Amino acid sequence: MKKYNFYAGPSILSEYAIKKTAEAVIDFAGTGLSLMEVSHRGKEFTAVINEARALIKELLQIPEDFDVVFLGGGASMQFCMAPYNFLEKKAAFLDTGTWASKAIKEAKIFGEVNVVASSKADNYTYIPKTYEVPADVDYFYYCTNNTIYGTETHKDLSFGNIPVIADMSSDIFSRPIDFTHYDLIFAGAQKNLAPAGVTLVIVRKSALGRVSRPIPTMLDYRTHVDKESMFNTPPVLPIFTALQTAKWYQQLGGVEAIYKINMEKAGILYDEIDNNRMFKGTVTCKEDRSIMNVCFVMADEYKDLEEDFAKFAAEAGMVGIKGHRSVGGFRASIYNGMPLAGVQALVDTMKKFAATR
């Protein structure tokens, strides 16, 4: 039986990336050594990291003033690293969920934090839209996609000359990005790029070095830009997989093509949720629905069948659809690696379950 991985993260990767990585774990680039034991400064891996950086720049159409670096520590490290490097006095934050609130907590260590809007009171079931960003902030920060609550900001936010920092951990490569107003974008790899262990950081080089505080060497973006991600030993295996994923994205036709596929997948699943009497979505504003993490619950009159559906779906090969404990119900994470066939299989499972009740 074919199984489909709907876990929110670590999550599905393309068969192409998994196969290429598995081969390299056995014999990397004809060296006779495993990818896991080669020198990160050897010519074979240097070629990998250089190609990965170049291909990511090409796929996302990243301007010349930005650099791509690979760091450790996950997106959670960026919650402190970003304000360390960019927050001089005050920053504005949009609170749309757990990951934004964690970033807010860390930023308060470095300066004043102005939370311009929050949907916490409504359990983050929508993206706030009516708010003002003070003109004197060092930057505006938001998380583009909220994995736990299934909400997403579908366009790049901009506020005149105010720099923007964005956590795109769960929707990077899912749609085109306009870099005009960004100073920093970061993304943990374990959603749309590679196994956990590496974080993609895209930083505007001219925006660095403006804060007055001393920054520890490892937490200074300039260190990693200057050393091209080689200041210390980088996470070799995840970076190799990231390159394979980027190659796969290129084969699909690039980010524009991926965006069209993602919209089709999400449309099919949300259409079933809206029209199947047994289910309902949890996001109160439909325009805020995520195309990466689709959250839904049983309709009120069928609430007692939640465990039955979970078992039914698991037996049908749907893996990892249980919702986060703070939301409950179900969450189908349909990242870039999820094929259309997987979404259709879930929809068919929902139809079959309804037909038997």
C-alpha cells in the first residue's frame, strides 16, 4: 500500500532528493567514501555548497546585494540571531502564532518590541490586517506561514522604507518572493528543502554591521557571509540534500510552476473540506488559509467520529494527519514535496469515510 507523508515537519521530501542522498551516503561523488565522512573543505563538497547557493539564488531570483548562507541551530536560532544583528532600538512584530510569539520573546532581550497586531485571542485563526507600523522601528518581522494554525500571508508585506525580516521556514520555494523590502529571510530546512540540521539564510549584505553592540563571532551574519558558510564545519548531509531538492525544483519548472501546483493541491483539498458534510476548516478567514498546512476538524455533529476517521485514514496510508494539540482535529501538510496524487488520495479517503457513515 502506498503511504503519503502529511507530517508538518520533519516532512516529505521528493523521491529524487532522497534517492540521490542515499546514493551519496554510500559513495559520494565517486570518492569511495560516504557523504557523512568526507571533508567539508574537499573539492567535492565545496562544489556542492557552491552549486547549492548558486541554484537557490537562481530559483528565487535573489538580487546581487543578498547572499545565501547555510547555518545550524534551526529557525529557532534565528529568533535571537536576527535581533542580535538588526535590532538597535525598536522592532515591530506581527503575532500570528507560536513561532512568531517565540521570536517576540527573544527579541525583547535586545530592544523594545512593538507587537502591532495579534490574533492570539482567537487562537490564531486568521491573519491580522488592520494595523500600523511605526516609522521609527529598525525592522518589521513576521512569520509568513503558521504551521500549527494553518494560516498564511500570501503576499510579501512592505511598509515604505521599513526593512522587513521574515521567517519563511514552512513556505520557502512555494511561491515567488519580491526581495525589494526584505533585509533578511530565513527558513529551517525540514519543510521544503532538506532534513533537519541546516537553516537557509538569505541576507542583504549592505544591511549588516549597523548595530552598535558587539556580536559574538558565531552569531554575526558577516562571519558566515565572508566565509561562505565555511567558518565552521557545516551540516554536510542536509546541504547536499538541499542541492538535490533545488535541482528537482528546477526540473519542475521553477518556483512559478511550483506555485501553480501548490494552488491546485490546496484547492482540491479545501474544496473537499468545504463540501464534505463531515468536516470543516479551522481558519475563520478563507483568504488566510495556508497552501502548505491544511487544518480541519470534524463537523460538530460528527465530533465523536474523530478517532474513527484518524484510524480509517491511517489504514488507507495517510500518515501524520493528526492536528497540533493546541488546535486538535487534523492537519494535512502538503509541502512542495507532496505530489498531487497524495492530496487526491486523502480526498478520496475523506469521501469514502463519509460514504460509510
